[in-house]
Amino acid sequence: MKALKYKGLVSFLLIFYLSMGISRYVQILWFEKNDAVFAYSLSYAFMAIAGSLSFLLGSKINGQKLLKSFAFFIPIYSLGMLLRIFPSPIALPILSGFISGIGASTVILIVRTWIFVIANEQDEDKEFLISSRVVAGQIGAVLSVLLAGQLLVIFQESEYIYIILLLASSLSLYTVFLVKIPDNKINEKRSTILPTDKKLTLIAVISSVILGTSNGMFEPYLPIILKNIGFSLSTVSIIMAVYATIKIISGLTFQNKKLLTYPHYNILVAEILLCFSAIGLVMLNQKYLILPLIFIISVLISVTNISIEIWEYRVFPSHELPIYFGIIHSSFFIGDALGGTVGGYLYTYVNIEMLFIVFSILSLILGTIYFTMYKKIQFAK
């Protein structure tokens, strides 16, 4: 199995995303329990804003060894996660978000560069390696909601279990150092931090901002959206686990080379269907009719995420790919900040239906941009 061939990378990703998933799932429920959903949206926004700085931090970590870089940024992320225990005063969620954003985004950027180096050396496994980060994130999401969700139910949602889970997820990050991390450098140092094609860079920034906005306003709020619809917390954790499991199956299916031959078509079709699915969520008022649409959305998001990963490798010049990684990574987090804030505002002060409508519009725009951009670049080549 390819997973065994790259067990160091796969193990690192699973530990990292499991810890991240538990903390993320518990935080939104903990803040809602304390009537602090808007504080959560601000924390999420500042996390994303700080994440956008990874573009600048990326130039600093170039030339550094993997282990040294992880040893610096994992503790930063762990500290940010630890502060999620405090939903008030509002300064603490903001501080927590900012610290978490710096740590998490930089670790993810390092991981992406790590994958890029391996993928260049192992061309026959490129599709598996590129999609491994997405699939590992989905597996972590399944395990995290199952574990955290059922523990919250078993301990009757006491304050102590929320705090224990947030503390445990923070400390569990350090177990990544039990994994054998290569001693090689992240990348050679570069004299520039901007790509040569400024038009392509601008379009990449715009598309990544929209992608981040779409992400930030839907999935982080899904647990409390389900609660608002009328599902119990125990049922919510099961639904979220099924949701993430479907994403895993979809991701594993789309590791197939044939299915990834035309990633721009995958993105366009998936985003159009996402648009219609989100509109369907607005029109339906029976909670058990909404579930199939939510599961369909999980498939479409998975297809989109993996196809975009492949799309990036196809579109961006290979010799400048690490630079583009930094730019799109930062742009995504800027959008994520916007989406998290808008999502929190719509959920708290408007209604869930408007959240779904905005999400559907963004999906349509996103599919069009990625499809058009790919076709133009391929035609130019």
C-alpha cells in the first residue's frame, strides 16, 4: 500500500488533523454553550487573518530543516488551541485565533512543501501524494467528531469535559514528534517571493480568497446549524462523522488518475451542483430531507478540494510552485477570515437561509473562475 510507503508523512498528517479536528469541533460547541458564537466568529476571523501572514513566514522557513521548522511552529499552534478554553473576555478568543492562525497555517505550508518535494521525486505516486493531505484531513475529521462528540454526550456536556478535550487536543499535537521526520531542508532559498506572471498571480489570489470565504462560512458552522435545525448533540456528532466519512470515500475515489485527467471540469460541475444543493437547503424545511443534501455537499466539497490540488500542479509553473503555495495559502486564509466573520454574522443576526444563499452564489463564481482560468492557460500553452 502507498500509505505504508509514505508512513511517516501519513502518520504526521493523521495526528495533526485529528488534534485539529477535535479542537475545532469542540470549540464551536463550547462557545455556543457560553452564548459566544460571535466571539467564535471573531476568533476564527483573526485566525484566518494571521494565517494569511504565512505568505511572509514562508520566505523565512525556506532553507530550514523540516524538523526545526515543525519544532518552532507546532508549540505556537498548541498554545493558540489551549487558549480556546476561554470564550471570554473577547480579547482572549481573538488572541487565541491569531496565535492559532500563525501556527496552523505555517505548519500546513511546510507540509505542502514537504509533499511537493516528495511528489517531484516519486512521479508515479504524485496523485496519491497531492491528495494525501486532503484525505488525511477528512479522516481526522471523522475520528475527531466521533471521539469528541460521544465523549461530550457520555459526560452530559459538562464544562469539565469541554475543557479536558480542548486541553487534550492541544497537548496531543506534540505526538507528531514521535513520527520520523526527514532531516532534509524545506526548499532552497530564493531571491524573490513573487512569481513572474503577475496576471496569473492576481487570478490565483482572487480565486483563493473566494474559496476561503466559501469554506469559512459553511463547514465551521455546520455542527451548530444541525443543532439549530433540531438534531441532538449525539446525533450531530454522528451526522458529522458520516459527513466526513463520505468525504474520505469521495477523496479516495478521486485519487484515480483517470478521474483527475480534467480537474477543471470536475471543479465546474461540482461547484454548480454545490450551488443547487445549497439552494435546496433553503427550500427544504424538514430536517430529515436536509440530511441527504448535506451528504451530497460533502461529496462535492471533497471532489472540489482534491481537483483544485491537482489543478494547481497543472496550472502553476513547476519551478515557482512553492512561491504560489505561499500566495494561495495566504489568500485562502484572507477569504477564510471574511467567510468566518460573515458566517457568524448571518447565523447570529440574520438567518441560516441567507448563509446558504451566499454560499451558493460563491460556489457558482468559484467554479466559473477555475474552469475559465484553466482553459485559457491550456490554450496559451
